[in-house]
Amino acid sequence: MPDVNASALSPLTPNRSDGQDEVRPSLVEALVSGFVESHETTHADLEPMLISNESGHTMERAIKDELGSSRSFDMSVAFISRDALFRLKQYFLDFSGSNPHGSGRIFTSTLNYFNSPDVFRELLQLQAATNITVRVWQSISAQHVQQTITSYRYHPKGYIFRHTSDAAKPLYSAYVGSSNLTTNALNTNRDWNLRVSTLEQGGLYHQLSSEIDAQLEESVPLTDDWLAEYERDFQRHPQLLQIPTRIDPHSPIVPNAM
């Protein structure tokens, strides 16, 4: 496996003199190197890359770099922690300040009541201070049914960033893998996240776009009224995801529903 240098984690920023006809062969060359036969390329930022939070190559670093150069983004994660929001807050604010006509969207869930009311409160404040909107997944087919671990189908971990230049058409970087928006998942856990690049003409772009459209249909906006209702519901249910502080080696192993 070839060595991955630090520049490989730089965000996708096509040169402003590049036209679409120049971006396409660069992307093709990078994809061939990543998927078919590895070779040295000047377009390491376009190559597919596995990020596993090793050797300083973390998802938090990737997200911060992408927010610094992208024009819009979609993040779709089941779980969010308050400390992760604190670590990324300034980068979200900077993104909004440098993209007055851009937009960001964060999709998340209420699965297992992992996301506390405080998390949603922080997201509400972020939403009010930026051009970033937050939506909560809620299956239309199950709006009036109590959802359990097995019936709650939303469990993605994906990050999509849109980049543009004066001459080139949009270029997208997508990260799909296992990292939720939590500090451990973005920095220290051995999570796997694959970064790939695509143009709007690519099949991957259309698949990602279709999935985001579906999540828009199956989610509701985060509002003060929604949060008040969730907070009441949260108090009635113990958190289902509890990390044990001590493991009994003699206890039976029981598979979860994930």
C-alpha cells in the first residue's frame, strides 16, 4: 500500500484556472490510481482515501479542512455529541461567514435517545447564527408508531462537500463510513471512512443526491416546538446506549440489534 502524505487530506480545491475539461482527466487519473493501479499523481487530493483516525489523519481534521473550502455541505449522522459540536463550532461559523449565499444541512436522529436535548439546543443555536439548517429523521410511514432499535431505519454516517471555481462545474467530495459526529468517532476510535470525489455528471453524485432528497422527505425541521416535545419524551425514557465502565468477563455475550 503506498504511503499517504499529509497533502492527501487537503480539501478538494480545483485551480480557478481549471475548466471542466481539465478537471475531468485529473479526476480520472486519480480514480485509476486509487482503484485500479497505484501510481504517483499530482492530484492526491482527488484520490480515494481511507481515513481511520491514524497518524494524524482524522475525520475531524478532514471536516475542518472541507468546511474551509467548500461552498455547501450535507452531513447525515445518527449520533451527535455536544463536545464534538463545540470543537467544530468555529469552523461552522467561519463556513457561514465566508459563504453568505451557500448553505449547509445537518441530518440527525433520535435513535436510542442518544442525542440529548442539550445537543439539539446547541444545534438550534447554531442554526440561528448561521446559514446551516438542521433536520431530524422521522420516517413518514412510522410517524405515529413508537420506533424501536429494529424499526428505526436511520443509521448513516456520511459527509458531502460541494466545491466550485470560477470556470469549473461543481466538484464533490464525499466521506462514507462509520464515524458519527462525536469526538471519539472523529478522532480516536478506529473508524473507517472512505473519501471519494465525483462530478455532477457522475453516477455516484446522482445516487448521493437521490439519498439526500429522500432524507429531506423523511425528516422534519429542528424547531423550538420540536425540541420542547422531544425533551418531554426524553425524560420518560432512559438512555438505551449506556457504555459500561466495567466489563464482567463471565457475563454472557448478547448480540445487539445493530
